[in-house]
Amino acid sequence: MKLNKKQWQESIARILRAEYGTDVQSATKKELYGAVSRAVMALVPARKKEDKKRCAYFSAEFLMGRAIYANLLNLGILDEAEDALKELGRDLAEFEEVEDAALGNGGLGRLAACYLDSAASKGIPLDGYGIRYRYGLFRQSFVDGFQHEEGDDWLKWGDPWSVCCERDTVLVRFADLTVRAVPYDMPVFGYKNGVVNNLRLWQSEPVQAFDFTAFNEMRGDQTAVSNFNASKICDVLYPNDNTMTGKILRLRQQYFMVSASLQDIVRAHKAAGKALAELPKSWCFQLNDTHPVIAIPELLRILEGEGMSFEEAFAVCAKCFNFTNHTIMAEALEKWDALALSDLLPDVYEEILACQRKLEADGLDTARFYIVRDNVIHMANLAIFVSAHVNGVAEIHTGILKAETFRDWYERFPEKFVNITNGITPRRWMLLNNPKMAKCIDAVIGSDWHTDLGKIKGIEAHIPALLADFKRIKGENKAKLAAYIKEHDGVDISPDFIFDVQVKRLHEYKRQMLNALSVLYFYFGIKDGSIKDFPPTAFLFGAKAAPGYYMAKAVIKFINEIARLVNGDKDVQDKMKVVFMQNYNVSYAEKIVCAADISEQISMAGMEASGTGNMKFMLNGTVTLGTMDGANVEICEEAGRENNYIFGATVEEVKEIKKFYCPREIVEQNPALKRALQTLIDGTMQDESGMLKKLYESLTTGYQPDRYLVLYDFADYVRVKEQLLRDYGSEAFDKKCLINMANVGKFSADRSVTDYANLIWKL
Ligand code: 26Q
């Protein structure tokens, strides 16, 4: 599977000649990218047909990021490929322009991608199944401080990592049309272990040219409709994160993906000569949130179509399915209108009703347990009722699921509930994005930590010796990020500044507003002299707002206005800078997490299921400024609360506060906060749109003013943030950074997938 330098060069030249009619010297970046990728693909061994049980990870999102570097790294040929190209006068770095495969929104989609990497690297037989969206998550830019969205044409660089498996095409039937589902397979390489798992993404196509029988079954007047709708199913990823819109096209996407996947799996199972009752011995299915939960009634339908009774089919499903919940936000728990679903998928609807009847026949109290009620289908309840295991994604989150969100279910089925704390792959999030730091660690403790992250604990005994290198490398990473920001966002920031970073999706519960208001507080404090000796700090933001999420877009506008105010004021130029980085994505994140001095994880306690960005920063040696929420809690357990900066109301306190909360009182008692808040309405900022005024109102008036306790937590946040800024630069502070890095072991996705394999999949 390995090539020497000469063989590499020959292979690339051959592909360039055959596919593009060109040579290495004149090939465009895109052509060269295609040729290098295809040269790698030519090395992929044929999949061995093994009789091991496999897990299928069903997910509407896979946020893979750029494939080329990660693939070369995992195959152990990154340096060889680099050498081979260099000698030909070309450079791997040219591919930095290649579009990210952004077939996901944020945490949930990136988690799926990290789990694919880790499973392959651990030799765990896990395959991903999802949708090949024509357009991924929109590209973001700012115009006058407002977010603008553009289609993400990720295929314009071609898709050399995928193989179209036309022969595995299946038909997916809706009441009003039948479409072809064509699979595209992407190999998932384990880290230097020869394992190749698979990510199968389905693309919808019109049926005509393919299957004349299916075509003829349809009435003539439906032809045009089906032709129109077929490809539309996979047109675009819904850009929502932690909210749900009840759009029927979204339901079509979900059904399309799971129906195709299950038909494919059942067909292969039968072709291997195995009985369908034995399916649980060969397969299990992990449902990545509620988005693929319609797989449950679909498998019931398929199995009954093969001659099983409902009871028999149900028994198979109850062994095969498992469900991961990623959010407690009511607005993200999927519910579908029963009439709409029965119109679109009448047979599937019958299966859902049969599940509801079974629930009743099992003697569950319908006041507390229901799948269908008042003509609404509750997908999470369906998932819990049928699944063998239900898991949350961090200790605190699983605790809240048990005690609140799914309390009744937990009381009735305690054995189903498990916690599996999220993790990240250390290959992409350290070896690839911070290679110098990785080499530096290798020199001290060897390289076992690449695949056994617990071993990174070994650096703790060498912290004094590592400090100088750590600071130098962080400095270099900061300089690189600063140069990128200059080029990409047009703002000059000095690498000597403290880099205070908040990058994640934009959501009210994540409280970018809290950070924004603190920036204004510092700004006015420096201006009026009440804050002295402020250490020069760059406040860096990155976040996409769902296009339909008004408040989130208002926050972006607000922060961009703050940036205009601060960066345009000569008085504070040597003290602070504010940048809202455009189009934050996986590739941008790789540059950011190795260059940050502060990781802002400041959600209202109880709201962030886990967070995984927090882990990426920790791995790269960054302290967390955060609340006791999500995985922050476990980060403190592992690395010590004293080595991080924790503030704010706890989950228990939030509950109490909400009983009597009056944000106006808080503001009246805190003139500095009031001043920062007033900028939303006092003309400091341009606001012809009226958005900022709405933002002000959401914090101060209405039914639930300041739902996420931004104003309540402000004073404590600023107190701890000021402490952090004072500590920065001391040796004690640098040690905290490395202690965090040393104690990141738990947050390896290798550990997470091993837990899934042992506790849930039983592979
Ligand atoms: C649902 C219906 C219709 C349209 C969109 C959606 C939708 C899409 C994406 C709902 C939710 C999401 C994404 C949720 C998500 O990313 N949750 C995050 O999951 C991470 C991985 O577990 C956690 O670390 C984060 O805390 C959690 O916010």
C-alpha cells in the first residue's frame, strides 16, 4: 500500500495525463488535487468481506472538513507526498484552497466525522450513512456588518474521494413520487493501521432512465413532478443548529436517507444467506439524534414486507436501534404533524401507530408515555421506546435527560440510559493542525499518545522543560493565524496580543452576547481610565447564524458594530482589537484552536449538551473560560478547576434564579453593564434595521426577558475574565495551559467510540 517517491511522481503524472491531458508543471490546482487524491485512492485495498458484526451510524450530517491532509496523515504518507510534490515544483499547501466538505452544521456533524476517524483507527467496524447534499452549509460573509449567505458549492473542486456505486442503487418510495437513491462511498482510513471503513452518502435522482417498471407503475401526470422533486431532495443541508423547522422537505430527506440505507443493509444481509431474524447479530444502528429516527418504522415496514409479524419485527428493531440525544432544547426535539407524515408516508405512519398501540398494550401510562398524541408524532419518544440504549453526550447532560427531559422514560426504563461523553480525534486536532507541538511532545514521551491519548499525561512530569517550546510554538501559530485573519478578514492584529476566542454556532444560549458586552465594558473602562494596565487583547469571534434566526443575526451585527467602534478608535489601538472572522468552518477551526490563549465556553449552565470545541482547545493547551456546563464540568474534573476559569450560575442556581429573575434590577445595580447595554439603543451603533433594538428588548422586556441570564452572569464573568487577563503571561499561567493538555486523555474520540462499542454496540 506504500509507494516510494518516484512511484508517487509517476502515478500523479499518469493520472494527470489520462484524466486531464496535462502535466505536473501546467496542471491547475484543481487538476493536481484530483490527481494526488486519485493516486491515493488507487492504493485503497478492496474491502475484505468479514463476518463481524458492524454498526451503521445514521446521521443527517457529516462535517468532514478537508479530506486530503487527514487521509495522507492516516495513511502515513503525508511527508512522502509532500516530498514528491516539492521535487516537482508543486506544494501540498496549494490544496488549502480546496473547499471543506461542510455537509453538517456544527457539533453534531463534526462529532460524526471524529467518530468515523476514531472507529477506523481503533479497528471498530463502524460505517457512516448519510446524505450527499449538493450544497453544504452556506458560506458566510459580512456586508455592512450583516451576515450574507451564499451557496456552498463544495463539488466545484470535484469529489475525488468518492466512488459512485451505481450497482447498489435502490428505489425510495413516497406517496407522491419514487426516486432512485444512488450511493457514493468515501473510504475512511484508520490511522496507520490499514483499516478502511466506509461513509456511504446517498444522492437522489429521478427514476425514469433507470427503472422502467417503477416508471410505468406511476401515472403519467406524476412524471414531471417526480422529475422535478427527485434531485431536489438532496439539494441542500438545512442550516439549522439546535432548532427545528417543521419543513416537509426535511422529512423527505430523513426518510430518503434511512430507507435507502436499510434497504441496502437488508439486501446485503439476505444476499449473504442470513435470516432476517438474525439481523441483530450482524448489524446495529446508531441514531444520531432524532433526525434519522424514522428508520425505526421503516425497518418495521421492510421486515413485515419480508413476511415477519409486527411482534417479530419489533423484537429485531428493539435489538438493533440505539439513540443519541444531543440537546435538551425543546425547539430542537423533532415533532412531526401526523397528517403531513401520513400523507407522505402512509405505510410508515401505520408502523408508528402500531408502536403507539404496542406502548399501550405494554401497559404504559399514556398520560406520561406517548409517541403520537393530539396528532403530533414525538420522534424522541419513538426512539426511546424502541431503542436498546439511549445516551447523552456528557455526564451533566445525561443527568439532565434522566432527571428532567426524559424523566418518565428513565423511571420506567432505567437500564436503557447510559452516558457517553463526547470526544475529538487527536489526529486532526493535534497532529494535523499543530504538527510542531506534536513533534515536541513526541520528543519527550514518544508517539504512543497518537492512538492512546491518555498517555499524553506523561508530559506532566516534563512541564518545566516543555514551557519554552510551548510558548514559542503557540507564538508561531498566533502569527500564522494573524496573517490569515489579515488576508481573510482584513484586520491587523498583533501576535503579541492575548487571543481570546469564541468560535461555535451562533445561538442565544451560547451567549456570544455575554462576551460582546464584556468587550464594550473593557472598551469604555479603558477610555474613561477606570481600567488601567489592560493587557493587549484580541477578541476573536467566529460563528454562523441560521439564516432564519433573527436574534442570532442581530448578535452578529452587534459584534461587527463593536469591531467597527473599537478598531476605529486610535485611543485603544494598542490595547484591544475585535474581529468577527468570516465563514468559520472546520479548516478555519484548525488554524484557530492551536493559536488561542483563551477558550470561551460560556453557555448558560444546563444548555450546552457537551461542546466539543472546548476539547479541541484543551488538547492544544488552552485554558477554558467557562460555565459549569456540558463537558466543561469534566474538563475541570480532569485538569483541575484551579487550572481553568469558571464563573456563573450553576444548573441548580439557574433553576432558583429563574423563579424570581428581574434583569432590570441587575442592570440598575451595575452602571458599567448598563452603559454597555445602552449602546444597543443610544445611537452608538448604526441600526437602520432595528435589529439591535430588538436585541435590547429580548434582554430587558417581554414574556421572558434575558432567557439565558446574560445580564445575571455578567458581573461574575467579567470578574473571572479580568483575573485571567491578569494571570496571563506568568509562568503559573503557562503551566495551566500544559496541565490542561496533559489531562485531555478522556476527551479522545478513541475513548468515546470504544465506550460505544463496549456498552452499546457490543461488537
Ligand atoms: C432538526 C430538524 C430540522 C432542521 C434541523 C434540525 C437540527 C439540525 C442540527 C437540529 C439540531 C442540530 C444540531 C445539533 C447539535 O449540533 N448539537 C450539538 O451536538 C454536539 C455533539 O454532541 C454537542 O457537543 C453540543 O453541545 C450540541 O449543541
